[in-house]
Amino acid sequence: MDIQPLHTKIDKTIQVNAGVIVLENSIGFPRDESNLYLIGSDRNIIWKAEKPDASTFFSRVKLNEDGKTFSAYTIHGHACELELKTGKLISFTSIQ
């Protein structure tokens, strides 16, 4: 599927059953939005990942082996675990 970025450029995509997880570059991305989101096969946004802090952006993402969660890291030093189905935060820690 050819995916167009919302605001900047796409740094990483991960194909999952529900669609494609997209991580956009944080430089120039609107602060009040999440730069990590899931696009469905109909090209609509299914969810935008919940951020642990409103002023941060995601910088890395990877699927977890359980198939139900994924891990993401932020530019402000948060290590996050999120639900794959909803993009909601399950937990996070600061790794500074």
C-alpha cells in the first residue's frame, strides 16, 4: 500500500493485520498530534498512538512477540508499551 505522510516524512512502517503502523519524522510535526499512527486498508487512520507526555514525539517503534502490543520510544526518553488494537498506552517509564 502506498502511504502518504500526514505532515512530514515517513521514517518507518510496519505491516500488521489491521493495516500499517506509520512513524513520521518529528521535525516539523505539529506538537499537539501523535507522529505514530495506524492506517487501515481503506487508507483511513484507525488510531493515533497515545503519548506519555503531550510535548514529546515518538522516535522508534517495534512489534512485540505477543502480537497484541508494541513498544515505542520517545525523543524525551520514554520507553512505552502500547496496545496494537487501540494505540493506547499500557505503561511507560523514563529512561534518562
